[in-house]
Amino acid sequence: MASLSSTFLEIAFILYLVAIFLFGGSIRDKRSKLDKMSKWTILAVGTTILGFASQLVYFITRWIASGHAPVSNLFEFTTAFGMMLVLAFIILFFIYKVAVLGLFTLPIVILIIAYGSMFPSDISPLIPSLQSHWLYIHVTTAALGQAILAISAIAGIIHLVTVVDQTKSTSKTRWLEFVMYILVITIGFIVVTSTFKGLGYEAEFNWIDKNDQEAVMTFNLPALVGPHEGELVTEGKFAPLVELPALFSANKVNTVIWSTIVGTLLYGLFRLLFRKRISALLQPFTKNINLDLVDEIGYRSVTIGFPVFTLGALIFAMIWAQIAWTRFWGWDPKEVWALITWLFYAAYLHLRLSKGWHGEKSAWLAVIGFAIIMFNLIFVNLVIAGLHSYA
């Protein structure tokens, strides 16, 4: 059952790739209009729906195989988040019928699924604190809320790619290009992790954790940084250059460093080949965009996603925390960043409704909000040790 489940995820991945090219054809088709979908658009949306259906089958079959909702580790949660993002896109597409939203959403989905696939995908028993119905109530609702909020950022990127003048270097072009650079860093993570995974690289360290207990840490990339009071026990492997405090998960920090190095090299190579900023290359795809409609999509995504996120990431989370750990709040890094995310989107709505921050200002806020979500998903999970480190 587990291998069958993985097959459906792979099929979904391929279908999303095909849909990206179809959406590109839809935008290039001059006959495509907002009120009348072209054949390219119909094929693209149909392929996306098939991909979503395949990923949903993956989700259900993995649930059956494991006996619990498949959201208990980074692989499962990240792929579920990607599925929720596709669902949010499909719903919003049928409301607004903007094909370019698919062209920008599906590459993000591809990166998210590929990113999650770099983590161990074996089905393992739940740890005691996760053996609760609140697992799928809290996590799936939080993932859905984040996915809907992510659509606002994608709409924001489309808006910014359209309006930011790429003919001259300004703070706006640099910040927009920084967003593209971060996406390339994610590709760097996928490349470097896949490479060393294929080579079978593994190095073990004995170290002292933050509770002053002896533990074993495994590295699947050469250790540029090592664990607290770490001792390399695998012969012939790379010794770390720096030792980190016990607060940090050294193997995960090491992964972030490697991803940044490889991603930076890839970005430099990309710029050398095309002699343009990535955002400038995307601009032709947004020529005939209705900016007011894109702004509306971004705003509506937040008004829908914010209450869903509030339920899943805060209210349901606090109920489960009270049941599992006998306290509803503990200032765990994951909890803190969920609160920061909530406060940010509350500020977004305040600025939008009270201060009239529409258009470009709203787009920048949406992109920053998604950056906070991804920081919580990637950096907090990979670098900072806490009660949610298993996730």
C-alpha cells in the first residue's frame, strides 16, 4: 500500500509539470480571454484537477497504510501542504478564471513537493504525543489555511512582476529578485540533497543535546558544521569546521548552508546564461493581466485563509497542547512563529481596510506574509530544536 501511495504522488508531480506548460500555452494564446477559456486553459485546468485527484488518492492510501493522517513528519506535512495549495488554486480559478495564477502557482507546488520528498518518507509509528484525533484536525486545518494565504502571495508576485520596472535597478527590483533567489535556493536544496542521497552519504556523530544527554546525530551531507560536543564516529567522512550550540539541530543547519551555497551557484549560472533577472524573464507572461482582479484575488485569499489559519494553527493547536502537554501555550519556537504569522496577517487586513493599502503595497505585504510562513516551515523546522522538531 505504501509503494502504491508513492506512485500516485509521482503521477501527481508529473501531471503538475505538464499543466505548467499548458498554462504557459494558454497565456501565449491571444484568443484566451477572462470570460472564455481557451482550449489550452481547459486542458491545463483539467490536468491540474487530475493531478490533484492523484495526490488525494496518495493521501488516502498513505492514511490507510499508516493508520493515521499522513501529516506527522516533514515529508507528509509538506506534501499535504502542496496538495492544499492546489485545492485552493482550483477553487479560486473557477471563481476568477485567471490562467496566469496556475502558471505561477504550480511551480511553487512542484518545489514544495520536491522539497518534502527529500526527507525520509518511511511510514513509522506515531510518538505518544501525536496519537490523537487532534493530529489531523489541527494540522490539516493549519495547512489549508496556510495554502489559501499562499495564494495571496502568488497573486502578489504576479502583481509585482507586472508593475515593477525591470529596465532599471531599484530597491523594488532588488527585493523582487531576492524572492526569486530564495526560490532558487529551494532548488539548490533539492539538487544537493538528491546528489548525496544517490551517493549514499552518511556520517554519524555522538553529541550532547540541550538536556545534557548523550545522543547520536546522522548527517546525510558532508558536515560543514557539527553538533554540540560532537565526535565523528564514521571513518573517512568530512569533519566539521565549526561546532554549534545544543540549541540548534546541527545536521539541519548544515543542510541549510549547503542549500544556500548550491542555490547561489545555480542562481549565478542562471544569470550568466540569460543575462536577465528572473523576474524580468517572467514579465512577458503577465502583459495582459487585469491588476485590479489580481489584487482582488490576493485580498480574498487572505479574508478566507486568515480565519481558517486562526482555527487550525492557534485555536485547535492550543486545545491539543492542553490535552497533550497540560498547557495551552509554551512559547515553543513553532508556536511563537504561528503567532507572528497570525499577527502579520491581522496587520495586513487592518492596513488594507483602514489605511487603504491596495495594489502594490498589498502585494508586497502578501509576499512578506508567505515568507514568514515558509520561514516557519523550513527554517524553524530545520534549524531550531523544539517540541515540534519531529514535524
